[in-house]
Amino acid sequence: MVLVRETVPDDWQALRDIRLEALRDAPAAFGSTYAEEVQRSDDHWHNRTARGGTFLAFIPGPSASAPAGLIGGYQEDPVTVELVSMYVRPRARGHGVGEALVAAVIDWARKRDATAVRLWVTETNPHARALYERLGFTLTGERQPVPSDPGLSEVAMSRTLP
């Protein structure tokens, strides 16, 4: 069982720690870099937890106090939510964390009357792309360089919300 909840201000250190781990573990998967984000102030992390749309996943057990995964969503326009910054710690992969995180953003989007959720995924990340396809996302045909590494490309995917 995976518990996913939206962050609150007291989560700022846990969010910072998992985000920095994600940037070290999978630097090509994100639009920013570890070098950029490790310099951010505590206020930045406090604000990021308080603004809404950021979720942490937890797996019950001995390491339940540390998040197993992270995801974000933001309202791109009145009908579209952008899914961003998904990361699942290696020890938690294969346990439904990714599915639970994506479901949290989809639910969050529905509460905002969005009709679609969009995302960008690095072409060199077949596991993430397969997860998104299993969850109903399809390629849009759009492609762009990864902001943190323009030598790599990412593709857009979208899912319509009923």
C-alpha cells in the first residue's frame, strides 16, 4: 500500500532531500540541475511545499518516515495541468509508487476542472515512458531538448481527463 499526500510546510526538508537525490540519481530526467538546486535557500523549499501541487509518497514499514517518491503538478492554463518532477527512490521502484503519484496529480487536476494532464519525458527513459503509457498517456508528437542537458531530447505526452 502506498500513501500519497500533498506537501505541507513542515515537509520542506524531506522535499529538499528527495529532490536533490533525484537530481543526482537521474540528472537527465529533470529540467534543472543538482548544482542549481543545492544552492536554493530554506525559504525556497518552504515556499515550494506551501504553494500546492507537490506530493510525496510513503510506503509503510521501517523507512516510512522518508518519502519513497515525489511528483508535482501545476496548472499550465485553465484546462491543462502539467505533471513535473516525478521521482521514485530505487528501493521503492516496482511497488506501485509511480502509479500512486501519477494518480495523485490526476486527481488534483480534476479538482481544478482540468481536462488534460501533460508531461515531458526524456527519450532515454523507457521505464518512465512505459509507466505513463500504461496509465493512459499518449505521445503528442512534440519534442524538445532537455533543459538541463540540450544534447538529450524529451517527448510530450498527454492524457485527456473524462
